[in-house]
Amino acid sequence: MDWISVLFTIGFIMIVVGFILSFIATLTIVFKGLRSRRAKAPGWGGLIMVGPIPIIFGTSKETVKIIVILSILLMILALIVILILGWLK
């Protein structure tokens, strides 16, 4: 196998894992909300990466803090992948 097919396979697997994790997170939030007796709604938020710029939105400060931390980790991971691919050339 050449590097292009390996990178394609890794990228495809990462996309599938991302969808699965999003689905599991959604189910967890829904079931947690159903079990809760309080009227407090669960926090929601999202992250859209446009190149290196994150666009973050959320319903509570805690949700936004978690998403900010995750976006920083995502940018660090992207930087590591770019550096590794640069060294492989």
C-alpha cells in the first residue's frame, strides 16, 4: 500500500469515529435529560472549524469552556499531523 491509500483510510476511519462519538454523545445527553427530575435543560454547543479559525457557540459557560478546550486540542492535533506529513516528504 502506498501512503495515499493509508492516509485516505485513516481519514475515513476518523470521520466514521467522529460520527459515532457524536451519536453516542447525543444519546447520552438525551437519556441524562430524561432521567433528570429537574427542569434544567442540558447544555448544548458546537464547534465549526474554518481552516485554523474555530467558531464556537453554546448555551452555557461550562459548555463553551469545554468546547474551547476541545478546539485547542483539535488545532494541536492538526498541527502535529501537518508536521509529521511534512517530515515524510
